[in-house]
Amino acid sequence: MRIKKLVSGILLATILVTGSVFILNRNNQAKKQVGKGTSVIKVGSKDFTENLIVAELYALALEDEGYKVERLSNISGSLIHQSLISNEIDLYPEYTGTGLLSILGQPLETDPQKVYQTVKDAYKEKFQVTWLDYSKANDGQGLVIRTDIAEKLGITSISELQKHAAELRFASQGEFDQRDDGIPGLTKTYGVFNWKSSKVYDNSLKYSVLENDEADVTPAYTTEGQLVNKAKFTLLKDDKQFWPPYNLAPVVRDQVLKDNPKLAEVLNKVSASLDTETITKLNARVDVDGENYSSVARDFYQSIK
């Protein structure tokens, strides 16, 4: 009888200790979850390669810190801001120039820090949204020339391009000839571009048009993957700073930051790893080499952890 009571006592003690450990672990886990917020972080992205890659980097970094993440990808650029302020997503990669001109309708500004501070202050006041640190990566407007022609004529900047315009064939995308941030604006800043010829091509064909010697110069964005091939294509310096900066940064709803205090640190670390050359190479792996954007993002994230 005493043996049975002794065994029963031991079993009861074991159960109590095990239960206490289980409860303690649950409490610790609960505290950990409270520290990171209890809801899923909804990471959005626009519908083009670069934004998909960067949004995936945000998602991977957050998951690595223990956050639960839901990916909401391929949202139209015309809708994603509304998705953010309507609480359909919690954050996404945005461009300072887009925030300044397209969302806020502010006058053009070319100083990166001034643009950032303007959008940061206005988003906080109007939308209760925070711009975290912006990266060096600048996906702005630019002009690209065939490298062989650039070397032959000694062209490295848009000012030099303007002086040689009469010797060059321009491959336009149509609307670029009419937009304020296209030829009309460039003309006001740099002077008239009297091209040898100017024809309209589909944007998707511009690099093949240059490569096939059908044109010499074309508009481009400064992080397009094809620009890794510097032997064929040269991105010209905007030496008079006509175009505004389009630096990448995470934009996050204030409530999400309040609920998840460490989130800013995690995302700012990603931004610190990105510059124009890096983004261009990542884009090239997808748009030139045909790799999957999520695989490219995962590979890069492993290198910056």
C-alpha cells in the first residue's frame, strides 16, 4: 500500500512539474509573440519585377525574425497606395519620387533628402503612414545610349548628348515626347534635341532596337536589368539633375509599427543593403536570365543576413 502511495506521489509530482514547465513555455512564447505583435503582417508589392523582389526581401526578413507574413503581390501601381491606407495591406516598397509627384502632387524637387523629408512628413500627417529609411537604390528616369556610340562621340552625360543630338537616332515610346518629365522638360533644362531621326517603338523592344543598330538612344529606368551589360548600353548622367530621385523605401501603416516595435529595425536593415547597382543586378537575374523573382530574393537575402 505504501509503495502504491509512493508511486502515485511520484507520478503526481511529475505531472505537476511537467505541467508547470509547459505553462512556463507557453507564457514565454506568448510574451515573445506580444513583443512582435499578434497579427499577420501583410506585405504588398506592385506588379513589376523590382518591386516584387524588394517586397519579397521584406517578407523574408520579417519571417526570419519570427513574424507571420502574408504576401499580397502584383497590385497595380494606381491602386496600391489606396490598399495601404484602407488597411488591406500593412506595408510595401515605394519610391520617394512617386510619393512626391503622384500621391502628394507636390512640385518637382531633385534633392533626395528634401524629397524624402517632404513625403515622410506629409504621409505621417495625411495618411498615418511612416516612411522608413530610404535606400541608395534609385529607380528613376534616364536616357540610355549604345556604348559604342557613346565612346565614339565622347558622350557620358545628357548635356553632351544634347550637343550631339543631330548625329543620333532616338527610339521613343511615344508618350515620352509629350510628358512634362520627358522631352518637353528635358528641352527646358538642356536645350532642344534636334535628333537625326525619332521613331516610336514599344517599350519592351527598346534594347533590341539599340542592339540591332536601329537606333542609338532611348528612354529607360535607371535600374533596368539590361543595364548590367555596360559593353552594349550606357546610362547617361543627368548632370543638370532634371529628374527627381526615386529612392526605394518601405512605407508602413503607423498602427502596424506601434504593434510591432522591432519591425522598423528589420526593414531598415534591408534598405541599407540596396543600391542602384545591386537592384539592377537582381532585376537582370529575373528579366534577362529568366530566374524566378522569389528565388533571386531568397539568394540575396541569404547574403545579407
